[in-house]
Amino acid sequence: MKHSFVAIALAIGMVLTGVLVFATGARAHEQETSVDWEVAYANIRVLAPPVYTHYTTQTLPLGGTRFAYSGVISSSGAYPTIPTSPDPGLATGDYLVITWSFRYIGGSAVRGDLFWITRLGLDYGTVGRYINGGWIGASSFEMVPNTQFNATLVIRSIQPSFRHLHVGVAVQNVGNIPAAPTTLPIPVGGPVLYGLFTDARGPVFEPLQGVSVAPFGNLQLIAPWPWAVASLFGQIVIGFAFIGIMWWYARYEKKRGARA
């Protein structure tokens, strides 16, 4: 009886752990506690909140219908969310163009890099990165003290789930600094980040599907959707198999104890 209780408790604990981890990951992160904001503010001043422009087309060059959203949190404490009217809503494969400006105020020239962040995994694919109108590709760029930088990120939706999207700049010897207003004194946990909620629909989409990259042509960077489903199904089967083995072992130990 004791072994059966242990097996059942272990199974319930695994399920609850999964639920709690998912709930924690799905919660919005208005502040970034891992950033040393005193150091961040000594290097970066964000001059304007990011503007997220949703292009409903899935072809390049981008054009046609588009909708722009500011990354500023509202007075009620809610982040902007891509709606479904008049915007038809974000579909996997759609493009987001994110523009924002910052000034580097550090004491010496360093290298910098642009990034986007979420908390739930591979949500977007980076298609283009630009500084002051120039394409930087996958490389970093030089950050000269007291220089303003106008940043542009072109990303493409991959996952069809709810996402909280932020952008930022990585500074050499400092770390990753997400875009946030300069608020002094610094609140506990840091300032409230600029950001946008997205809720894409549709199957998993290859980030560069339909985009020709010389000399490779169309790249396939992640597993097709059926394989993703098969992977999830396999994890579920393994989980139930583990529970079954524990149940069988508990019965085996109980019978052996009765014979003794």
C-alpha cells in the first residue's frame, strides 16, 4: 500500500509541476529582474517606445495593409494587443517590423547587437536587422558614445500561441538591456518594459519559408508541424508508460512483501 501511495503521489506531482511551470511561463513579465538597471541606465537611454507594425502580407518586399501599435503600457496597466478588428489578427507567417530609438551614453566605444525576447520559446524568426537605415545582417554594430541609434527589427511569426514580445540591445561587457523608459528612482524589479501581446493563429511556420537566401534557396530551419505533434505525443506516451511502470512495481513489491 505504501508503494502504491508513493507512485500515485509522484505521478500527481509530475502533473502539477507541468501545470505550474506552464502557468509561470505564460504569465506576462512586465519587469526584468535579471537586469542591473543602474548599469543599464549608465549605458543606454531609450528615446522613444518601440512601434510594432503588423504587415498582413506574407510576401517580400513588405507592402500593402499594415497596422502600427505603440509598445507603451496603458494607464490601466495593460499592454497593447494586436486585435482582430480592423486588423485581421496576427497569423503565423506574418511579419512584424519593430522600430525604436536609443542613445548610447557609455564611456567608450563598444559593440552592440539587437534582439527580441519572449518567455515561451522560439516564437519568431529574425529576417532583418537595421541600424540607422543600414542592414547589419547577423553581425554586431559599433556603438560610439553619445550617439543616437535608430533600430529596426523585421521578424516573422512562427508559433501560434499567446506571446509577450519585447525588444532590446545587447551591449558589450554590459549585457542584454530590454527597451524600457528611463524612470528614476529605479523601481523595485526595474522599470516597466515596453512591449506588445501577440496571439498568432495557424500551424507552425518556417521562419524563412518563401524567402530565397542565396546560395541556399529556401531554408528549412525547424521541424515541420507533423513532427512537432509527434514529439508531443511521444512525450505523453512516455509519461503514461512511466506511471504504468511505477504502478506495476508497487504491486510487485506488495506481493513480494505478502509472500515474505
